[in-house]
Amino acid sequence: MSFPLLTATAALPALGAVATAAVPAARRTAAKWLALVVSLATLALAVTVLLRFDPDGDRYQLTESHAWIKDFGVRYELGVDGIAVALIALTAVLIPFIILAGWHDADPLETGSRRWRPTQGFFALILAVEAMVIISFEATDVFLFYIFFEAMLIPMYFLIGGFGDRAHEHGEETAATQRSYAAVKFLLYNLAGGLIMLAAVIGLYVVAGNFSLTQIAEARADGSLQMATSTERWLFLGFFFAFAVKAPLWPLHTWLPNAMQESTAPVAVLITAVVDKVGTFAMLRFCLQLFPEASTWATPVILVLALISIVYGALLAVGQRDIKRLVAYASISHFGFIIMGIFAMTSQGQSGATLYMVNHGISTAALMLVAGFLISRRGSRLIADYGGVQKVAPVLAGTFLIGGLATLSLPGLAPFVSEFLVLVGTFARYPVIGIIATFGIVLAALYTLVLYQRTMTGPVKPEVSAMPDLRVRELVVVAPLIALLIVLGVYPKPVTDIVNPAVQQTMSDVHKKDPKPEVEAAK
Amino acid sequence: MSAAAVHSLWTTAADPISKIDAPKIEYGQLSPTLIVIGAALVGVLIEAFVPRRSRYYAQVFVSVVALCAAFAAVVALAADGYGTTKARIAAMGALAVDGPALFLQGTILLAGLVGLFTFAERRLDPAAHGNRVDSFAAQAASVPGSDSEKAAVKAGFTTTEVFPLLLFAVGGMLMFPSANDLLTLFVALEVFSLPLYLLCALARRKRLMSQEAAVKYFLLGAFASAFTLFGIALLYGYAGSLSYGRIAQVVDGTATDVDPALANTMGNDALLLVGGAMLLMGLLFKVGAVPFHMWTPDVYQGAPTPVTGFMAAATKVAAFGALLRLLYVVLPGLRWDWRPVMWAVAIITMLGGAIVAITQTDIKRLLAYSSIAHAGFILAGVIATSKDGVSSVLFYLAGYSFVTIGAFAVVTLVRDAGGEATHLSKWAGLGRRSPLVAAVFAVFLLAFAGIPLTSGFAGKFAVFKAAADGGAVPLVVVGVISSAIAAFFYIRVIVLMFFSEPRPEGPTVAVPSPLTMLAIGVGVAVTLVLGVAPQYFLDLANQAGVFVR
């Protein structure tokens, strides 16, 4: 038996989380370094996965399969396709930056009980989330996926509810109340989605008799597993609902702005750049593969919802007064693009969507983390409290601008490629929806540039005048992210090479071929 | 006329004594129950003859040994094949020795053992007049607040009777799910109910509340018993027998011989339906299903917390066992009549428990309503009427009972000057003050909520799967919705513990003796093991999933 690389990639951060949590209260810094080292080692493992993965090989590679709960037909089955590999790499890349950016976010304010160890808890929870996200990307057993999809909520919930921004415009008391409100809202939305999915998971078992994604998909393809149309649609809806909450898709999105606003910037990045990707990823992997007919059936409605997400998210972003809320609504708009790309059912759309997941992760991380540095300096999240920062802290302002430009998909930066692919892919099949979605880009330019203008340009506000520029630790966080944005913007081929074969497979699952280009014959 | 001849005019000679068959009792197969009841009797003798100073130790020793021995007997019987191939009816048809009975007896014994540890805890309350005290009243007979109570406390009295009472209750519970005729069922019901009524009244603190709870429990329990008894009488009239197998035959119409004395009523469906409904009512009362749940919150709140934990876990196991046997052995032929009713009961139980729990402000009441919601989930598995249904219920009960005892054991630790601080507002910020206790309680709450990787999830999945397989898809959907509602209030407690600021005058967490630590530790271990690697136990429940008739 070969080395279980996929298990190791998920197990390492899990063990790291336990070890970090066990560090004594006084050795706070040691816990931080331990978490960082573990996350870097995980990155190394993820890179190994990436190198061992052969884009032209089998659909699922590095597979592992063991019996687990025989009674429920559950197996411990792991395997990665190109889409999963890309997202695992994204997760593993982002976590060290998240840890580094949140270096001081969880230092205890005053000494509480001797056993109260918020710092250890913070980094342990981040690693726990990483472990669960990675195993969700790897699982090819529906039940196994479901378990971690749900269990992920618990550490996320503690991260949102337990750790907030140091400074809060309404004082610590209100901050705590709002934080726990946001955490509970996050949990209830996702738990409700998850439980409805549980009903569908049970239903799938009743219909199929096992949970193996590969077996069910095969049985569906060769016709040995027939599902009644209504059954398939109900099951699809059960799964899709959970993923749409997680993604989030309008009108199930309202937990995201609260959660991102109240949590610290690194946790906000963790939510939107890493955890939410499990939702969109699962649409590609589970909804389309298990329920191809129902997916086709639901496409028009989902595309319209995605379109509403794009425009509505962008419009609300324009109107925000709070920097983090603005980024949250921008993310909702971007998730609309991703879901639109997935359900456009063209290979360009789906490659674009996968690429979009990666790029959105990096660009949001860059923007949000710099925003976090900014907020921690001034102690306010309100846009109106800033002005003229670029004169005081030019490097901070510059990196913020690049993050913002990436968010609005400026050509030359990575998100442009994916957004372009998604739009082209959608246009090929649904021209009207593609055209309307384009307005999302215009609005993106509006909210990003207005945000930059209000905070960074103009006369220097007195409260801002003494603001220090980016420190070395912060530069170490931001610079590689920006470098990645530029590299992938100019040369996205490494990612698309890995992703494309998997996308072709998914396309054939739903029995779709790309529409032939039509050329108006000259008469 | 000789004296003998005169005598024979008005008497006839009876058959010689030797002709009456002595009842044949399979002592070996009944050993778990016999051991426990025997030890309870020994406990009574200890109360009478052992000096007060050493009673506590003698009682704890006897109880622990008895429960362990009984569990060993269950394991030995199961290993001998009595759960599967050698399943049989013992004691002249009174008790069944089969898979479900042995599985449930094992669960009850372990739950009883863990419950016993919390009963025996004497470190939580500050010592009174130099004597270590447990959760029970110094002298049950002394009026609360009276001089005699003060004198009893001062003298260092403790109610060590709780240990034999616990053993009697466990003994009754062991018989309840294995009862194979209706009279044994009733006797077992009373044998475990009466000690529980008493135990509920014995709290050391808040004695009036405790006594009120006991009276409520007793009155309503007596009502339920009366219903049960009436139902039994009607069923006897219907079938001419109290034995499960015979009644089932009459229901199926396979019984040919008719008892001449009952020829007028036998096979009368009205008797069957009314009698069956009344019997079900009695059992649903013990289970705590809506609309027979009214006693649950008051009794759970008023009873001494160790008793609440034990009662919530073990009573549920025993009562569901009896319910399963009744529905699967006696009334399967009546499936189409009772299923709609049980559907309705399950749905209102799940929803009712979950919704009302949201408004609770006392942790013990909250757990009480949560136990009602869980009764609804288990009922969903009961309704499946399949082998999977039985084994999923068995598995659920095993997981649930340890979570429950563990959770109530944690409740005993959080204390302020007035004893246990059960009001939810006092739990604010507990996570800051004692992260470990709060984390353990969070694990239990997550298991209640059915989060993956806990026993709660595996159990819920098993019963819902069985229900969906049995065609009860709407029931599963309602179950999932009420799980979501229930998750809300479990999460609320977690929020309170971890995200709220601790109150300056908040409660402290007492450092318990190894006994309570053991109880909580077992709870956590079982919760996680059944959550992560449930296969072995599912196999066990599967093997145990067949009733003998």
C-alpha cells in the first residue's frame, strides 16, 4: 500500500490543531509558531499532491478506500480530480497567510483564568477548519463529505463568535452581542441547510444503497440505477439547498455580511475564500454528477438566482458604509459569477468557475487582509472614518488598490481571466443572462474605486495622520498574494491545465456538449 | 358410620401435592435481574444492621458489585447465544430472553452503574458540620425547614437508602423490556416506578420543589399505571390470555381454540383497540411523548440532578424496550391501526419538544424538553416496523443514555451558594472560567443536536434511515426540521457559555471526586466512540434486533 498522501494532508493540520490547543497558556508565541509551521508543512504536502497529480490520468487519483460504517454503506473513500487539487492547493496556500495576518488578533486583552487560552484556541481552530475543508475536497463518499461539511461549522462558529476586532465603534459590550448574533446566524443558516441535506443524504441511501460517488455516478451513467424524476429532483434540491447556503446564493446569503463584518479580517478571509468554496465545489462534484437530469432541469432558476446575486450583491456593496460588509457583498456578487459559470453547462463556464474559485480566494484574501491591517490601525470599520491614507501609508494604500483592482477584474490580474471565461461560457448558451451579468463588472468598478477614493485619497484625516505603514510581517502576507495575482493573471495555464480534464468529465456527466459556434453565413 | 366416611360426605380428597408442578425457573437466564434485586435486598439489610458510619461504603460497594456482576451475566448470556440462536421465553412465559432484551438490559445496567457514580458523589456540597454530604436529603422524613431537619443535618445523617432504591429501580427496568406477558409488564412498571417516585423527593436542596416534583410524578404516574392496567384488562377480555404470543395469535386470527368463558368478548375488536390504546398511553407516558409529557419538565427540574440523569436515561431505555416489544410482538397484526396514531404522536413529540425548549431558561427544564424531542426521534425509528427499526432504536438508546447522564453530571458541577446554579443566565461565561467543563458540556450538547462525529448523529442517522426505508419520508422531513429547531437552543447554551461575559457573582465549578469524573468521562468517551467508529455497536444492535415470540 502506498503512502496515504490525501489522508496525511488532512490529518496533519488536524493533529496540528490538537497540538496547538495543548500548548500551555504562557507559551502563547510558541503556539503561533507551531500553527504556522504546521500550515507550511501542510502546504508542502498539498504541493506534493499537486505534483503527483497527473491531469491526463484517471479521473480520481491518489485514491484511498477503507471500510468504515458498513451498516450505513459508508466507506472512507478519498480521491482528487483536477478541481479538487486546485482548491486544496488554494486552501493550503491561504492558511499560512491567514495565520500570519492574524498573528496578534487573539492575544488576550487581560489575564483571565489561568486556563483561558484564547490564542491557542484561535490558531487551533483555524487549523481544524483547514483539516476539515481539505478532507471535504478529497472525499468521494457522500456521507464522509457530509460529515465534514457539517462538522466544519463548529470551529467556524467559535472563530466568528469568539474573536472579533479589537476596536469597535460601539464598545466591547455591543461588539460581543453582535459577534454572537453573527455566529449564531451563521450556524443556524448552515445547520438548517445541512440538515435538509441530511434528509437528502438519507434519501440517496434509500435509493442507491451506498454512498460512493464513483459507484453511484457509474450506476447512473450505465442505467443500472434509475431514479424517478421527482425523486431525483427532490434529492437534488436537498443537496443544492445546503450548498447554496454555504456558497452563499441569493436569497440565502444574509448570514455572510454579518459573519464577515463581525469576525477578524483573517477569519473573514477563511470564511469567504476557503470555507465557502466547499459549497461551490460541492455543486460541481455532487449536484452535477449525482443528479445530472435534475441539474439541467433546475438550471434556468439557478442562473436567474445567480444573476440576482451578481447584481444585487454589487448594488449593495456600492451602498455600504462598513469596509468589511462591502467586501462581503462583493463576495456575494462573485459567488453569483461562480455559480453562473457552473450551471452555464459549458466547459468554458465551468473551467472559468473553478479558476474563479481560486482567484477569488486569492484576491479577496489580499483585499480583506489589507483592509484588516487598515482597520486595526484606526480602530474603525467605517469608510467615513478614513481619508488620505495614501499620503501617510503609501505601501498600504498601494496594496489595497491592487487587491481592489483584482476584485474588479482588471485585465492583467488573475480574476480577469476567470470572469472572462465565465462570461464567455455563459454567453455561448444564455446570451441574455451573460449580457446582464456584465453589469456586475461595472458595478464592481464602482464600489471598489469609490472605496479606494474615500479611504485613501483626499485630505488626510487627523485621526489617520499618524498611521504607520505596513510592517514586515504584513508585507510578508501581502506581497506573495499580489505576486500570485499577477502571475496567474498573465499565465493561468498551469491551473487551467489541471482543471480542464476534470471539467470535461463533469460536462460529460451531465450529457452536455459545448454549443457549436454559430457564424452568420453571408448570403 | 365411621368418622372417615362422614368426612368424605362434604369433602373430596385433593390430588396429592406431588401432582402440582413446581414452576420451572431458569435461574441462569434470569440471573441479571435476580442479582440486582438480590443486591437491593441486601442493601435493605445493610440499612438495618450496618452502623451508620460505614453504611455509605457498604452500599456503594454492594451496588457496584451487583451492577457489574449483572452486566457480566448479560454479557455471558449474550456470548452463549441467548441473544440470537438460543433466544427463548423463560420463567413460565413471563420473561423473554432474546437479543433486544439482553441489549437493553446491558444498556440499563451500564447506565445504572454510571448513574450510581453520580449518586455516590460527596465532594460537591461543602461539608456540613464536618460530614461529607451527597445530593440527597439528610433525612427524608423531616419536614423541610424544621428543627428536626436541622438536627438531622447536624447529626450528619445521609439517606443511604438511595442505593437500594436505585437497585430496585434498575431491577424493574431490567424486567420491563423483557416482560413477555402483560401482568409481568405491569409488575415491572411498578417495581421501577415506585423507587423513582421516592428518589425524586429526596433532594438535599430546594426540598419543597423536589417533593412537589415527586408528588406530581407519582400522581400522574399512578394515572398512567391505571390506564395501563385497564388496557391490560381489556386485552385480556379480548384474547383470553395475558401472554404476548397468545394475544398476537388472536390478533392475527391464527388462534383456533376459544376460551368458553370469554366466548362473548374474544376477538372483539373494540376491546383490542381500546385496550391497546390504553396500554400504549401508559408506555408513552413513561417515554415522555407528547401529549403525555406534562410531568417531564417539572420532575426533571425538581428531582435531585443525579436522579434526573439516571431517570432520563434508564427509564427511556426500559420504556422504549417495552414499547418495541409490545408493538413488534403483540400488535404487528394491527400495524395499520396504530401506525397513523404513532405517526401523529412522533410528529407532535418532535416538534413540541423542540419548540417549547426554545423558551426555557432553566438548564434542567431545557434538557427535559430536549429529552421529549429525542423521544420523538426515537419514535420515528419505532414506527419503521422493520428489523432496522429495532436495531436503530437500540443503538440510539445506547448512545443517548450516556450523553444524558453525562450532561446532568455536568449540571451538578456548576454551583453557587444555593446549590446547583441551574438558571441559564448563571451559565454565562462559563467557558472563560472553566474551559474544560464548558467544552465537555458543549460536546454533550453537540451530541444532543446531532452534529456529525458524535453518537447523536450516528443514532439520528440510523433511526431516520430506518424510518425512510419503512416509507415514513414525511416523518424524516419533520424530524430534520425539528433537529434544526432543537439545534438552536443547544447552540444558545454554547453561545452563553463561550461568548457571554462571565457574571461577577456567577457560579463556581466544583471539583468533583473521581466518581463524577468517571461518569462524565464515560459519557464523553461513549459519545465520541459511537460517533466516530459506530460499526461494532451497530453490528451488536443488528444481531440483537430480533424478538422472540
